[in-house]
Amino acid sequence: MNFSRERWVVFRESDNKIFCGSARNYEWRDLNKLGNARIATYMSEKKAISSATASYGYTPEQVRAERVHEMLVSF
């Protein structure tokens, strides 16, 4: 069974790094060096931007949210 949903992820404008990690342990990582890091996803663009600005003090102009489709596959 396959499931798909639309989510939002946050990128930092200055170096195009993605917002990832787990609760209270977030960091910005290069897309080529994600490894097994959990990518922070949000239900809306507004929630994604506000999370990055609240956690790190960035202004909305310093970060951007991109829409992605999350796929969950069970066998």
C-alpha cells in the first residue's frame, strides 16, 4: 500500500541548506550530506517559515519553504 502527502521543507537562502534534525536538535545540512538525518517537514508554508524564524531568529526573507511530496510505502 502506498501513501502520498504534500508537505513543506525549509531552506536557508544564503547557502541553500535544508532544515533537519529531531526535537531540540535541529541543524542546517547540505543536500549532498543529509545521510540519515530527519528532514523537518510542515503542513503548510506559513508553519514552515514561522518555525525557522522562531527557532533561529531568521527573518522570512532569509529562509524559503519548498513544497515536497512525501511517499510512504509498505510492503
